[in-house]
Amino acid sequence: ATEIFSRHVGEKMTQEIMSGWNATDIIPIARVGRPDDIAKAILFLADRSQSEFIIGHRLIVDGGTTLTNKLLAF
């Protein structure tokens, strides 16, 4: 869990939630996202040589979760 999540729900609740949860069951990439995953997406978009033709797109950085979970898809 992230620091923000832990601060919001409390450390004890975070441990209880995370103890019964396995990333490989929900996230196709089989791990929880890290801050550097978001940072890499931002750096990609900020590098005009890599993203110059991308305009007005919603970039979802979730390890493929929305592809496999219809409840989370929007």
C-alpha cells in the first residue's frame, strides 16, 4: 500500500487489507504500482520526441487492471 493509502485508512487497517490480498490475483503485471511507474509515464509524456503526436489522451497507468476487471473499467 502507498503512504497516502496508509495515512488515510490507518496502519492497522492497511495491514489487515493487504494481508488477504495478492497482487497476482488482480493486477496482470503481478505487482502493486510504485511511484516510479507514474513518474515514467510523466517523463514519457514530457519528452516531446517520444510523445509529440499524443494530444488529449487519458493515460491509464494501472498495470493492466482496467483491462481485466470490468468493475474498475470506465
